Amino acid sequence: MILRKLSSIFISRCFIRRAVTIPSKFCDRVNISAEKGCDGEELNAVKSRISGNLLVSDNFISEEEETMLYDEVRALLEKRSYQNEHWDDAIHGYRESEKESWSKSCMIVFKRVKEASFDSSHTLLPYVHILDLDSKGFIKPHIDSVKFCGSTIAGLSLLSPSIMRFRHEKFNRVTIDALLPRRSLYICRNAIRYEFTHEILPPELSIWNGDIIGRCRRISLMLRCKPEENSVKAT
Ligand code: OGA
Ligand code: MN
């Protein structure tokens, strides 16, 4: 299982503070906002770190492919029940699994994900991580363990849109929200993967440009690479 390093400072902050001002668009699917008092230098430091390291690709899979992937994970997930709140857990309202062998048609989709997300220097973990969030489920801010996961994480979103929020460990007055539409692919690499916490917001906080996005049950399929040997964490 992929271990998640929780950042307790960020957990308490993300639900309490509300002083987001200066909205600025990074690209269609990424909104950046900075707290009052946050200077341009801090904002630029964050922007330069996300540049090229956070990508969202809409309609990466078709409706038919989404159904096919869902059909293939459903039985596996239904063997488990959703886990409920625990003070130390990174995720609330979830069940998860890992799957190594897939039908040929699913493998074709994963091949496309690999080509879009990884390069020849990466060795992928052999299994796909499947995470099923129920309609109220959410993931608290954390950084994936560097022991088990390398510089790139690629995720497909099934069944529901969601918002993935990022905060830099140091420049934490800047909030980066990525809208992950249903059937999209997101890619996090280098600085965004190592220096920023990421989280999936609960439904009531899943607001995009003022509109509630209607987060419901969401399944993500994540491909990760192995930690690079002697890796210098490239930014
Ligand atoms: C995780 C995680 C994101 C997602 O499982 O560590 O951050 O898209 N998941 O479900
Ligand atoms: Mn994670």
C-alpha cells in the first residue's frame, strides 16, 4: 500500500482559513489563489514550481472505457467496505485495492496513460492503485511516501468530478486547485509531487469558480513509478 505522509499543519489549516483573495488562472483546469499579504515573489515561486509539473487532460478516456474500467474494478472493491473516520487516517469514506492483471482492453488504456505520463527512464510499479471515495469521502493533505513512489503520479478519475488541492510546504499562503473532471487524467511530477501536499476536497468544499461541482462517488486509478535510484528530486 502507498503510504501517505500526513501534514497535520495543513490539515487544520485547510478547513479553518478562508482568506483567499487574488485569484489568478494558471490554465483552464488549475486555479491559483493567494492569501492577503502574500507577495508576488511567493506567488511566482509557487508558479514556477507547478509549471509543467501539474497537468490535467480532459476526456482522456471515453464513456465506454470508463464503463469498462469500472466493470473491471467493481467486484474487487465490493469485497471491502468503506472505511470510516479515524483521527490519524489520511482518507475518509474510502476503500482501496491494487490490481496487477487487467483485460487486454484495459491494458490499452493504461498504455495510453503511460505514454502520456512517463518516460523511458521510469520503471512503473507493477500494479494500479484503485481508490474508491464514497459520496462524502475525501483525502486530507499528504505527500505520497518517497520510499514507495517515484517522481511521477498519473491518475484517471471515474464517475465524478473532484477538486485536488495543492499547497507548498513552505510557500503555503498560496492555494492551487485543480479541477479533475470525470474521465480526465491528471499528472503530478517533480516539485508538485515532492514539495506540495495534495488532497481531494470533500463535496461541500468542491467549488469551482463559485459553482458547487457536484462531487459524488469517485474512483481513481493511479499509476506510479518506482523511486528513482540516487534520485535528485528534480524541480
Ligand atoms: C492517494 C491519493 C489521489 C486520487 O491515494 O495517495 O492522493 O486521485 N489519491 O485519488
Ligand atoms: Mn496521494
